[in-house]
Amino acid sequence: MNDNNNNPLIARISDGFEAAKAGRALEICKEVSGYHDSGQLPAVSHYPFGWIIYYALHQTPDSDILSRKHLLARYLRLNVKKPHKLHSMILTEAIRLYRDARNAAFNSSGQSPRFSILEFAKLWNMANLRPGDWRRKEHEGKTMSSTAEKLITLAVDEIEQSRREPSADFIAVIDKAVAEFPDSYNLLSQRATLFILAGQREAARRLLRKALLLAPGKFYLWSRMASVVTVEENPRLRVALLWRALSAPGQEQFKGRVRLQLADTWLKLGMHGYALWELTRVRQVYEAGQWHLPAAWKADMARIPADTAMVDPAGVYARLSSLADDEIYSELPEIRVRKTYHKHPDPNNSRPGYGRPAVAWRLTDDSGRNYWIQPHRFSLHPDLPIGTQLLIRIVEGRAVKVRFLVDE
């Protein structure tokens, strides 16, 4: 005979679950915790107590990092079914806590409680990720990252900050995610980060090429690509990649590290005038934002001779910028095409803010597929004759690299 229905403690905890859901989770959780600590919590009550803890986490102020840590630790001591929706919901609370703890640490001048998503994920056990944890959702027409992707993003953030070695279980999870979501430049970049930390620069380089093909406008991807190219190996390419990072969309105040990397590169090459130019720009941005200049800036300034005059490196950047494209597009296959149509611009079709109408060419490959380009974007003379043969590289149906076909 089942005596659970006659056990007043079990009944009280079951009723407490409903009260917690209604807004009294902290009060109920405190009451039940006493039974948990003394070993009197019935096994059948672990599951409803897990939900009480979940609601308590939701009803605890975001700023109370320590209390939320204690609640998560208490949950992990419960014997509940896994994998399970409750277990996944607790993971989302841990993800939220890591973000809040990180932000609190960044904004605090004193000591603030820390929370390790890596330690939590280890105890939570990533083998408990359910199919639903891998599912992306739609919100207001926008695709939202899955729970697994959010966990990976924060775990890589902690790995990068702490320089701790990722576990084999985590590597398996991120590799599964890269295969599951090949359209995610963030996942490709995060996996590349782990390769960089492991000293596997070529593996990182391959993934970053893929990421930049997906998102060529993300300045941090260009910066990360530059980090795998050393000054000693290829200084011109390193400068070109950093310049692409600097010239990509994004607010100037977020690109101080890129300018510092450029300054350091110029210093290693003995080009003190260029380095001083970049360091001066860093100072101007930091002073405008009333921020303290980083230690790296002061160290670099100390390496510049006192009589150095600033030299604007814009001309050098312009000459080298094509090397960055060559690095990204080098592994794309080349397609042989010929010019089959010349479209003259209509001078009456110009619109304010769009510049003057441009010549357009139709290029046709051997299979009859057509591609359109504006020749001036590839430094081609606009009036080359019909039949001109070219080699192009394509990304999502768009020509990104064009050169003349040369008989070999």
C-alpha cells in the first residue's frame, strides 16, 4: 500500500509547489530546505522541490548572485529524473546567472561573487542535453539561439578568460553544434578559439575562413583571423586582416584592441610613425569616453623613440587590403566565365545617397549560369568587350573575386 498520500510532509511539499508557482517560492523553499538539510526530505518530494527551487531562482533579484548560486547548488544535490524538462530549465537559469555574475564583476569596483558555467555544466552533465535544448525558436520573426548554443557561447567565454583546458565532453558538444548549425559564424568562431588556445592555428584558420564567408562584416572575426597570423610568418597579411577588422562596420570605441594590435605589429616591424598614429587614435577614443588607457597602450608608447613623428598608414592599408580577401576566398573554387552582356547605366535612374549608376556585366559560365557584377568593384575597365574570359569565385551566388583568365 502506498503511504505517500498519508504523509503530511509530502502533501505539504506538493501544496508548496503550487504556492511557489503563485509567487511564494522563496518562503516555501526556505521551509523545505530545512528538511533537505536534515535528510528528512522524502525521495518522492525531490522532484517537486526541484520545481520550487526553479521558481525561487526566478523570484530572486537578478543582483543577488550569491543566493542564486546557493539555490543552484541545492538543486544539484537532489535526486531528480534526467534528462528532463526541469533539468533543462535549471540549465537556462545557470546561463542567466553566469551572464549576470559576469556583468556584475565587470561593473563592480570591489569583489563580487563569481559563477563558473564550466563547473556547473560538468555537474549538470552535458550528456543530459535533450533534443529540445538543441532546438532554435522563432521570436518576432527572428531566429533565437538554442539553449545548447547559449551554453557553448558562455563556456567558451569562460575558457578564453581563464585559459583552462576544455573537457572532452565539452569538445564533443561544440563539435556536434558546429555540425548541427553550419550557418552559425559564432559557433565556427568559438570552435576556432578553442583551436587557437590548443595551438592548432591552421585548424582555427580554416574555420575562421568559413565564418567570414558567412559574415564578412563582423570586425571581431577579422581580428580573430589576424590573431592566427604572426608578424614573423606574414606581416603584410596580418596588417591587411587587422585593417579589415578596423574598417568593418562597428563603433570605434569597440575597436581599441584592434588598433593596439596594429600598433604592436608596426612596432615589431620598426615602423614607429605608423605605430604612433594608431596609438594616438586609441588615446583620442579612450579620452573621449573618459576611460583609463590600457596598460598595453602605455607599454607600446614606451617603445617609441621620443622624436618620432606620426605617419598616416592609410595608403599602406589601401595597398594591402586585397590580401585579406585573398586569404578568405583562396579555398573557393574558381569558375570560368565569359562576358555575355553589357548593361549601360541609366543616368535618370539615380537615387539620392546611392551614388552614380554603374556599368553592369552579365557573366555566363560553361553550364549557362549567369552572374552579374559591377566591373569597377573589381578594378576592371568597364568597356572590356563581349567575350572577355574571366575566373570568378562565388559566395551564395555572388561573385566576390574576379580575375582575368590566363592560358597556362
